Amino acid sequence: MHVQKIFKRYYANLHEVEGVWERKRKIEACDGRMGREGKEKEREEEEEEEKEEEEEKEEEEQEKKKEEEEEEEEEEKKKEEEEEEEEEEEEEEQEGYHHHPHPYIITLGACDRV
């Protein structure tokens, strides 16, 4: 009788230990799946971040290009305005209209003879 109790306890403990091991295996299997899923999610998040960074870089490059184009247009406008001013000055000189270099100097002309 005493031996049977010992065996019952032994087998009961053995069964409990096997149950613990089975639960542990199930948990590890779940963790493994969750680990894989977690890694996949991390990869997807990293890919999304990389795409966002690339889009931001492209937007910055486009903004820089627009700014450069605007600067070039402004420079062209300035050059055109300068050319127009030069042409107007040349036309005025050709017409015989000269600005006196010093408008406040008065020449006496006929009075010089006195």
C-alpha cells in the first residue's frame, strides 16, 4: 500500500511536470510566432520610415530646384532690365540729348568776352 502511494505521487508529479513542459512548449511556440510577426512588423515599419525619408528628400530637392529656377528667372529679369536701360541710354546719346555732367555749373557764354 505504501509503495502504491509513492508510485501514485511519483506519476502524479511526473504528469504535472509533463503538463508544465507542454505549456512551456506552447508558450515558446507562441513567442516564436509572435517573434516572427514582431520582426515582420519592425521590418515593415522600417521600410515605411525609409519611404517617408526618401519622399522628404525628394520634396526638399524639388523645393531647391524651384528656388534655383526662381533665382535664375530673377537674374534674367535683372539682366533684361539692365540691357533695356543701356539701350535707352544709347538712344538718348544718339539723339543728341546729353546730360550736363555738373548741372549746377553755369556757363557764362557771351559774358566771358567782357
